[in-house]
Amino acid sequence: MRKFNHTMALKWMIYLPLLLPVCIIFGALEGMFNAVVRIIKQISLDLRIQANSNF
């Protein structure tokens, strides 16, 4: 069995509270951006379908 690396555990204890919120925030922002892009694409598609059905 490998020896427990105390310095690596200390690094994780220091950096995890810093990295986790950053990852959560960027994940939420990416999700919101993707949702807005999908909504814009759907609006564009609906407007094209509506414009084509008018004549």
C-alpha cells in the first residue's frame, strides 16, 4: 500500500474550497448561455416558419 501524502492532502484542503465555487459558477454561466442560445435558435426557427406560412 502506498504511503499517505500529507502535502497533497493539504493542497487539496486549501484549493478545493477555492476551486469548487469557481467551477459551480462557471458551470451555471455556461448552462445559462447554452439556454439563451437554444431559445434564440428556437425563436429564429419559429419566426422563419411563421413567415413562410403567411403567403
